Amino acid sequence: MGRKAKFTEGVVVKKGPGRKSKKQKDPIFKKELLADSNKPAQKLSRRQKLRLKKRQTKEQETQSKRQNNNAKQKVKNKAANGTADSEDSDEITTSTGDDSVESDEENEESEDSDEDNDNDEEVNVSSLKDISSESDADSDDDEDNDNDEEVNVSSLKDISSESDADSDDDEDDELPIEKQTKILKKKQAEDAKLAEDELQLNIANQEIFEFPSETDKPETTNLQEVQARIKDVVMVLSDFNKLRQANRSRSDYIKLLESDLCIYYSYNEFLMEKLMQLFPLSELLEFLEASEVQRPLTIRTNSLKTRRRDLAQALINRGVNLDPIGKWTKVGLVIYSSQVPVGATPEYLAGHYMIQGASSFLPVMALAPQENERILDMCAAPGGKASHIAAIMKNTGVLFVNDVNKDRVKAIVGNFHRLGVINSVISTVDGRKYPDVLKGFDRVLLDAPCSAKDPSVKTSKDEQDIQRCFTLQRQLLLAAIDCLNAKSTTGGYIVYSTCSILPEENEAVIDYALRKRNVKLVETDDEVVEILDAGEVEEENKIEGNGDVEDGAENGSNAGKTKRKRDNSVETRKVDVRKEKQEKNVTFSKKKKKNKSQNNTQEISPNKNNSNLLAKGDKKISNSNKGVPANVKGKKKNKTKIDVESNIKWDAIPEKAGTKLKKKMKKLQKKKQKLGEIKKGNLNKHKKGNVGKTK
Ligand SMILES: C[S@@+](CC[C@H](N)C(=O)[O-])C[C@H]1O[C@@H](n2cnc3c(N)ncnc32)[C@H](O)[C@@H]1O
């Protein structure tokens, strides 16, 4: 950094862009300094003197060489043209002379390094300056970064050591420490090369996985070793012909993998074998890993008592860190952390929410309960899904809630009281016998008992347990179908769901019912399919439904955006995938699609009651929905309601309002009064003891 002096003018300095040139006056140089620039500076160190001497002798040598060359050239030129042109050589001589002058003025030159170089000559000068600044202890440029200077110097050193023709001279000039650095660098490069070679060798060796002998295997208790072996075996299986050991078959490797997976993930061999049959290898590992991850804590807003926005605010005020689960549900919240126990907040005790896994919302969304229907939840304890159904029904109609386990039924009663469910009849009947007690329901939910419910499922289940499970599931499903009213004007649907991923407890059960009863699978609503797809649930296990009226009604459901939202949270998605995989949902219906032709429906034989269920069902659906999907319909209805409630103060119709508005408001007032009456009526029902009533 600094200014560039104009030596020819003595006192005037060229103005450049540097800051100093603007701030300070032009420097003044002593005349004697400028007069004889070839003289060595007075205070040269011994080493500098030596260098100078060397350079001078070198210059003399080059000059004499050039003079010789010039002379030769002149002779040649004369011989060729008879004219002498020595301009170029003169220039060279001059420039060399300038260089030498400048290189000697070490202290002054170091100030000039910031100046823009306009020509090659100046570039040469500056690089020489940099080199000289190396030994200049009195460098006065306070704006230069020390480190930068070091880097420049060292890089210049490197360049010069590589390209300088006089490198021998430089080596002589090097300090011992510089020599040592060079040696060290060389050694480091050699070491790095050796390490690289060794690494390559190790990789090559690792690729050959040695199959453990029978004696080695049982001793393996180190989980890291087991994990490494799992990786190795998976690699071998991925390119079996190339990586296998000649005397080992594929089944040997698979057996080894199975036993290692059992050790590593704590499964019994029976279940691991089942899972290995179910998933391709890469998916299996993904599934096992995902199953180890703790599910996030999620809650469902009880729309009978509050709105999600208000609940979220109340919980945030208590130090709960939460978020909406996703766009696909307007009632779910995921809780990341909480300063208070989530199961004991005043909001919980007041029944503003239910602690419930997000995937548990799906069977209810698929069931798509409608207001004023007669709905049965056949295996309902502790009442998570049942209370969700009641909320969607807005406490209208009748919800029959059943579970064979009396102790668990107490939990239903407690939850319903807390959540304010007042449209229910609770019973403790063996579901298989329920058709003997009651039937004629518009919709039935069968959230069946399954092998996955038991926490010890990974180690305790065997073939017999699974068999027992799916036998019960089959019987329950047949009973549920028999409970359904084939002539229902609004429904006629069953949703079957389990937490198990085993086909024996899902697809096979459905298959059985399809053979045993006059029912058929129906398409699942797009919005639910999208949720399931986002969770990578298998295609054939679709949920059917007419849309989530509650969600749509409350907040304008927009399940189409589910995927995008899920991508935002990797952790949540991972866990959801596992849960959703476990919760396979299949739907049965005694009637079907809106566009089905009469012919089609008549082909299907009537059930026990000898009625043509499909044709009737079709008609009813189109009547009730008028061709609009239920969720869209719900949204529209609700939008009006929200507008009314948020924009108009019911008790004060402004006097200035026009007659039209007044009329409208009065109408709305009446509507609200009516709504109030209905609620009141329900409350009275509740007082009469409908809740908790058992049969
Ligand atoms: C998966 S859980 C139901 C969970 C419930 N749907 C919920 O969301 O809270 C299965 C329930 O089925 C009940 N169950 C088992 N066998 C039954 C049977 N034969 N009849 C009725 N319920 C039965 C169990 O007691 C258990 O509570």
C-alpha cells in the first residue's frame, strides 16, 4: 500500500486511487537519494550487501553477454541490410538497468505495492518489491494484512523456486528454517501418498467379505460388529455373483442376515422372517430403522369444545412447543416439547383435546361420518376414534360404542365425559355377537384387535398368535358387515383398520369377507389416498370415505397439499410412514360409486335381506350429495357459517343498517337461536343419562 513516486519530477507524485494518495500530501524525496540510485543504501546489513554484490556481478555478466549479442546482431544486420537498428536491444538494456535500480531501493519500494500497475515494467517492479519486502523488517504499511503479506511472500517463493533460472543462487540464500520447511513439505507429500495407497488397499480388501464360520457366529455380541456384518451381507446380496464366496449359497447369506437383524433390532426369528418375505431388502432396512424411531406426540383438537387455533394459543402460553400436523387435517397438532405434562393441562382436563396418533385420524376420515347417522364403533376402547366420530357428527345422531373389555370401556366413559360426547350408547359386548343385539347401522368402524398392539410383539409372537388374531378379525368383520344397514339413505359403509402390517391380518381378512358376504371394495377418496401415498402405504389398502366433513367444515380442508407439507419435516414424515404402514385400512361397502350403472349394481346379488343394496346405495349417495363430494359440500356450508359468526354481532343490529341487511341479520339470528336450541336439547339428553349407558 502507498503512493507511487514520480522520480523524474522529484517532488510530484502521481495521484492514484489509493486512499493514502487522497489523504496525504505528495512525498518529498531527498535529492541525493534520487541522484545516485545505484549506490547501496547506507545502512545495509551484511546479508543484503552480499546479495547486492551478487546481483551486481550477475548484471555485469548479463550486460556483457547482451553487448556481445548486440555486436553480433549488428554485424548480422549490416551484413543483411546494411542498416543498423538497435532500438530493441537498447530498450532491454535500459529496462534491466531500471530493474536493478528499483530492486536496490527496498525500503521505498515496499510502500508502492498498492498502486495499480499500468505496464509490464511496473509488474516486474512490484514483484521484486514483494520479494525484497520479505527481508524488510521496517515495512511501514499499516493497512496491509500481515497474513496476506506472508501468503504473497511464500507463494512468490514457491514460484521463484520453480521457475527461476537462478534457483541455485536462491537456495544458497535460503535460511536454514526455509530449507527445513522444504524438506518437511516433501516428506508430508510422500506420507500422504503412502496413506492414500494404504487406504486403497484396505478398501480393496474390505470388499471381500468373509463368511463367518459356525464357531464365530454365536460369540458375536458386539452390536457394532453385527451392524457392520449386516452392511457387508446386504452388499454381497446386492451383487451376489460378483461378491459371493464360492462355497456359499444365497440362502446362507440370507440366514446370516436374518439372525443378525434379529440380534440388532431385537426381533424373534418368526417375525423377522415374515418381514423379510414382505419387504425387499432396502425397504426392510428402512422399515426396521423407522420402527426404532420414537413417534412424535400428537393431539387432536376436540372440535366439540374448541378450535385448533385457540387450543394452540392456550398451550403455547403454557410453554408447549407445537405445530399443526399438516394440511391434511385441521384438528391435529404435533408437540415437539412441553414444559407441562400434556396429559394434565387444564385444557386436557377440560376436554379440549385428545392425545392421539396422527395415523389414527385416517380410519375416521375414511369413514366420513355424517350428522344424524346411526354409527357403530365395534372395538372402541379407549375411545380415541369414537370421540373423533362424535365430533364430526357434532354430537348428533347416535353413536354406538362397543368393546369387549370392561376395564377398557371405563376409559371410554371417562374420555367421553371429559370431551363432552353426548350422543353415545356404550356397550361391552363381544363384537362377534353384536348383530344379535343390534344392527341397521349407517356406518361401522372396525378398528380390530391385532398382533401389533402388544408392545412385546417383536419378540413374543409366533405363528399361532397370528393365526388366532386373524381368525378373530375375520369373525369380527363378518359380524360388522351384518350390523350394517344395506338400505341406509346416507351410508352403508364399513371401514376396517388394524395397526399390523402383516397381510394375514389385512388383505387376507378382506379377501375372506369378500368371499363370505355380498360386499365389495370401494374407491378411497382422493384426499385420503394422497395422505396414504405420502406415507407410502400400499395401494391395495385404501381407505374409503366421502371426505372429512369435520376438517373441511372447520377450516376448509385442503388435503391436496399434504405431500408438500410433509416434506417440510423429515423426522415427522419418517415416523408417520412407519405408523401409516402399520395402520392398513380397507373399506367395505354394500353399495358403490356415484357413476355406477344400474346394470352393474343389479349384477350383484342381494344380501341376506334380499335387497338390491348397490342400486339403492347409489341413488342415496347422489341424492344426499347432489354430485358434490361431501368434503367440498361441507366446506361450502361451513364457510357461510364462519362468515356469519365472525362478521356479525348477533345481539346488536345497527340501526343504520338497510332493510335488506336487517332482514338478513334477523334471519341469521333466528338460525342461531335454533342452533342453540338443538344444543340445549342434546344437553338435556345427556342429563337424562344417555352417556355411559351400557347394554
Ligand atoms: C385396536 S383396539 C381399538 C382402539 C380404538 N378403536 C381407539 O381408537 O381407541 C382394539 C380393541 O378391540 C377390543 N376387542 C378385542 N376383542 C374384541 C371382541 N371380540 N369384541 C369387541 N372388542 C374386542 C380390545 O379390547 C381393544 O380395546
